[in-house]
Amino acid sequence: MDKSGGVTAEMHACISAEHTRQDQQLNRNYKALMAELTPARKKQLQAAQRRWLQYRDANCHFYADPDGGTLAGIAAADCVLQMTANRARELIDLR
């Protein structure tokens, strides 16, 4: 973000690149955890993950206040990034 020079497009690009990395990590952690669970626990995790995705998307969408200017878009994108990274770590801790 420091290299963005305060340019909104550069900030979005930075957040997007890191989100891609964190989303890949989240998917790896999810698959690894699923591989260790019983069928019943797999269903529970799948349901929880689906609900978590709905919550993350709804929560972060709220940050994208249409009256908030360009910074609101940055805040929403950063929300998705941070929540994704936190969930990736949470899935590791469940193993």
C-alpha cells in the first residue's frame, strides 16, 4: 500500500493481489481440514463456511457506502481481504 502513492487504482490493485493470495491460502486450509474430518463434521464445516462467506460478503458490502467516496471502496476491499486472511488462519487452528 505504501507504494501506491495514495492512488486509488493502485491501492485496489495491491489489495486485490493480496486478497488473491489469502483466498488461495484459505482454500488450501479448507481442503486440508476437510480431508481430516468425518463425513458428519465435513457437512458441518461446509455449512459453516457457506454461512461465513455470506456474512463476510454482507459485512464488507456495508463498508462500500455509496456516499463514502473512493475511500469506501478501499475500505470494503480491505474488509474482504482482512476477513479472508483471518478465516484462513482460523481454519489452520481448527486442525
